[in-house]
Amino acid sequence: MTRICFIGGGNMARSLIGGLIGRGTPAHTLVVAEPMAPLRDALAADFGVTVHADNADAARGADVILLAVKPQVMATVCTGLAAVRGNDQPLYLSIAAGIGLAHFARWLGADAAAVRAMPNTPALVGAGACGLCANASVTPGQRALASSLLSAVGEVHWIEQESLMDVVTAVSGSGPAYFFLLMEAMIDSAVAQGLDAGTARALVLQTAFGAAVMSRSGDEAPAVLRKRVTSPRGTTEAAIEVFESRDMRDIVAAAIARATERGRELAAEFGA
């Protein structure tokens, strides 16, 4: 059986472990390295996985090493793993923002099979969206393995041009926060107009959910759905006119561009 090692036992690793086990992956094939004892103990108790405090102890003999650590410590973690790699050819799967495939080649070895992935926080509830990009050393079987692992918590999409991974980070990696901000603003505005907070929250969240379901249920573009609900001289048109007059599209474009740029900055800051 495929042996999967998680380096880092935080929320994203926990969601992936839960998704894999829920899909039938045996717990004894999953190993986690986590320096914080409370997190280790919780993972062992909740999922029955094997846990270690030391990265090297966990990674030995693994077929997949999933790197779920912060970008700022990735170089140190990878250098330590390279020292114990030996002749093994595991798949290294990183979910850290901004760290490029060239960095993993430098830290882990030029022939190391590495996949750069960008999942997002809805993976915690099995509704994630993830972009993946592989280097030339990754075999077709390893690509399938990466897809299978990350699809346990949502959709996966392969990105063949690595430079676009920063756009993926900006759109889907950071994207949930943009929708949370819009929902937050709508709830606050509804309360300001007189609705009680509980009702405002329930209506906004269900509306967001319904809009997403409608968008996914057919082939019609969001623009078509928006026009269909925007009656001439109606309440929706009045609100849309305010959004458009205050350059909402320009604001979104600027935000996505800045997040994309920040991803590139992270690579420069932490990939040295």
C-alpha cells in the first residue's frame, strides 16, 4: 500500500487525513511528523495514524511526503529530509504558497519528484479547490497519486505553466476570504438597515450558498445568471449600479493582481 507522510500536522493536513480515511485509506498507511505534542496526540487519538516528533523518522520509506509547513521554514525542512533520502524516490507534495519547483530541486536534489499544490481552506469541509503543478521528474503514476490524495477534500486542476500557480493562489487559495468579506459586509449592512443579526446571517449565508449551487448546476456563465436576476429598474439593478459606479471590477482586479504579486514575493523571501 502507498505510504503517505505528512510533514506538519496543522489544519490542512488534518483535513486531508480525515478525507483520506473517510474514503477508505487505512490509517496505518498514514504517518505524521509534528513538533507540537498536543497536535500529535490529537491526530493519533482522532484518526489512529502513526505520529512522530522528528521529520526524518516519519519520512523514512514513505511513497509520498506531503509538505504542510510554513514557507519560511520550508528550506530547513527540505534540507533535513534530503539528508535522509538515500536512494528513495518519493513524491514530494508541497502545499506552501510561493515556493517554486526550482527551490525543491535545489533543496531536495535535481532529480527529486516534486508537485507544487495550492489547496484552500474549504478543504476543511470537503469542498476545496486545488491547483497542482509538477516538475519533469514526476511520473504519470505519481501525478495520479497526487490527484487522488488531494481530491479527497475537493476538486483538483493541473496547471502546466508554473508561473500561473501564483494566480491560482490569488484566486482560489486566498479566494475564500474575499467571499467571507463580502458576506461580512452584507450581514453588517442588513443589520444597519434593521434586520436582527441572526436573521441577517442566515439569509446572507443561504443566499451565497444558493448562488454557488446555481452557478455549478449548469453551463451558464455567472454574467448570464446575474443578468437574469437583474430586472430593469428593480432593486437588483439599483444595487448593481452602485457596485459598478464604484469600480467593483477594478477593485477585484487590483486585489487579485496584488495577491499574485505577493505570491512571487514570498518565493523571493523564503526560497533563498
